[in-house]
Amino acid sequence: MHLLLMSALVSAWHMGALHPHEKALTLLLAFGPFVLLGVVIVVRRRQDRREDDGTAPSSTSERQRER
């Protein structure tokens, strides 16, 4: 985590004289997809773990069949 923070700070220093909103947008575009990917991986792993435990149906069609 510390390395990621340092990387973001070094990137911000390297960009030079940008307005604060331009820096924020640039950092969001640079690191946002990786953050989003991490969130998707965490959510999918939780869903897979629930399915493996049998606590949640795997699809909406299975939920409808249970009713």
C-alpha cells in the first residue's frame, strides 16, 4: 500500500504545473481502472465463496425455481 501511495505522489510531482482538478482527473484516469478491477475481483470472490458454501443461489433462474 505504501508503494502505491508513493507511486501516486511521484506521478503527481512529475506532472508539473497542472491545476488541482487536472491532477485529480489525470490520477483518476491513471489509477481508477486498477482500483475498479480490484473491487470487481473482491466482489466476485465473495460471490463465489457464498456459492461454494451453498448460502446463495448462483443465478436468478435458480431463485425463481426455489419459489
